[in-house]
Amino acid sequence: MALYGAAAAVLSGLEARRGSLKTLVYGSRFQNVRQLYALVCETQRYSEVLEAVIGSAGLLEAERKLPPPLAKVLVYELLLGRGLRGGRWKPVLARHQARLRAELARLKVRRRVSRNEDLLGPRPGAAPLPRFVRVNTLRSRLEDAVDYLKREGYGYQGRASGLEELRALRGKRFCLDPLLPELLVFPPGTDLHQHPLHRAGHLILQDKVSCLPAMLLAPPPGAHVIDACAAPGNKTSQLAALLGNRGKIFAFDLDAGRLATMATLLTRAGVSCCELANEDFLSVSPSDPRYRQVQYILLDPSCSGSGMASRSLEEPGESGPDPERLRALAGFQRRALAHALSFPALRRLVYSTCSICQEENEDVVRDVLQQQERGAFRLAHALPLWPERGLGTFPGAERCIRASPEATLTGGFFVAVLERGDETSSDPEPQAQAGEPLPNVPPKKKKRRRQKPSTP
């Protein structure tokens, strides 16, 4: 299949440092980039295991025309994935299937494990992360999605009370996240890429922290919103769900390939209120009449990706982002944030990155706020009950939130909520906290007590 060749080409590019994972995947021109991305990530995740099995089985010695990166992809699919589904290499691997399976079994015996995922072992300094899945309310009700999964044999545990319940998830079980109302949580390693509800747009595979920016922006139905750096589109589809497809989303991205993929995702998700533009957000004029009603902006600019679990794929062998690249990214992020705050009707903005670097997070927010006219915008206290706060590099930085595998069972992330200074509340409305109704979830109506008739 073309998928296997494309995945092998991406792996070769990563080993040769020809680009980052996302750059190589989107530059591959393979139509289903999500499928390709998932296969490369999983193959790379099991890379050490695959190398051991391939070496013990003598596969490359027996099949000298089989390139090593392609061998990894094929053996992953054969032993650990969904099974080889065709292509000219399928009969070749079939000749070695028994030996490969035997070597995998021997490896499990030597390491005293019974499951494939146990071969990975604990990653140094990282907790195993659950699989978070957002129910797309434009396509399905939460209750219907849960019922569908239960009919498939999944055990449903209701809403979790805290992170300990998420850590304890095992097997074919799932629960509701304790904070976000439409977020399902599955055990680590749960693969739902080919699930019919995902392929039909009812379920969106989206990390928990990636759901926070749209939730904290909380645009009401009918609002006009800018998604400044929108691709690949998960946050955009979440904004549309919060709006109930009423209002307008102006979504910008410079990468035409990513934008085309995003258009497919939004169509599948049932989004009808979004206007896509293959345009640099910095070139968009705040005085353009089309944006005179924009009161909400979500700014998730390009960043180092240092908080992503797959960062080792992006920059293999590196201990952190290159300092020169980091300075360039922070410069772009400051320009983008300052530009976004110049839209005249803006009331609330959410700035987020999947970076753990202070230079891209607290430093950017501090520098841009210092450039603003005194009191024009201020930091809102985002999610006061969130356990990990912004680094105390300037007064008020604790109003921002950070995320990490250790503290929040998510990827590394940073979010800041900025509001115009003349707003009546210092927090986004409605304020989302654990145990309280979240945006677009109407609170239960209180029953009115019937007054007793007065006695004559």
C-alpha cells in the first residue's frame, strides 16, 4: 500500500534530519495525513522493539532489497498494528511471519511481560498519558456516543472524580473527564483512529489541554471569532460546536496543504460557520469591515512543540529547541499577539502554545502586555482550580496555566486569557471550574417552591 511507503519515507526523513515530523507528513502529499501521522508515531514509539525483533529474525539479511525504515513499518503493522492490508511486500513478510512472531514472543519472555505495550517500559520522567476524545456536539449528543461505545463492549465508569481515576483506567474501559463536559477518557494506547464514530466526525481525537483554549475563550452563539493560526482544525471545530454553528469563524493559516486537510476535517465535523483563508494572520487588517464584529480571538501560533509527547520525533536526539529557532519563534509570537490585540472590538483573547519554554509563554505575554496602553488588556485568572500555574516571572503570571504529564496527565501546554481592561469581570464568563457547569452547558433550572396559601 502507498501508506507504508509514505510512512517509510517520513521515517527516513526524520533519521536524516530533513525536517520535523509534521513537516514531513504534510509534505508527503499522502491524502490521509492523520492515518500517516498515526502510523509513523506508533512505529517510532516501538522502534527499539521492532529493531530487536527484525534483528533476531534476520529479516534484513534474508530480504536485502527491503529498506530498514520500510521493514519497521511493515513489521509494526504485521505484529502490533492492524495487520498488513496489501501491497507487494505482503507476501514477502508472510514468508517470515512465523519467525517474527516467535521472536516477539521470546522478547516478551525475556522481559517478563505479557502485553505488547509493556515492552515499551516507563519513559523516563513521563507518565503514561490517557487517550482523550472529544464528543463533537455538532454531530452527536454525549449520551448517544456513550451508548454506542457501551454497545461495542466498552465499560463506562461515569464522570471521574479526579486524576487518580484516570491513572487507574485499564482495558476496554472509559470515563468522562472530571473537568470538561464532552471529553471521554480511555486508557493509554487506545487506538480509535479507524473507529467509525471518529471517521464520521462524531468523535475528535484531541488532547485535553488542546480543548482548553476554545473552552476558555467561551464565545457565545452568534459571536464572530478569529482563529488566527487555525490548522489542523481541532480547535476550530470545537469553537464551531461552542457557537452551535451560529455566528462566524474566520480561520487563517499560511500552509495551503494543512488548510486543505483542515477543510476536510471541518466538513466531516459538520462545521458550517467557518470561513477559511490561506493567508498570514499578520497581514490581516484589524480595520477591515469584515472583522468589525470580532470580539473573540484564539491565537495558537507556531511554536517549538517542546511540550508534545512526540517532541523526540520532531527533534531527534536534541535536549531542547535550538536557541536561535526559539528566539525566532518568540519574535513571531510577540508580533502575532500584539497584532491580535489591535482588533478594535476585541473583548477576549486566548493565547496558547504546546511549548514548555518560558521564552514562548510567560515572556511573550509579559512583553506584549508591557507594550499595551496601561489597562487596555489584562490577564484573567484562568481556571483557578487548575493545579499547575504560570511561572512566577512577572506579577500576575500565576493567572496563566501550564500543563505537564506529571501534574495534569496531558502533554505540555501553556494558556493565557487576556481581557479588555474595561470588562466588568476579571475572569472569562462563564468561568469554568471543576464541578461547575462549563460553557454551552446550561445549568439545571431551580424548582420554585410553591407558597402555602395563607389561612383566613
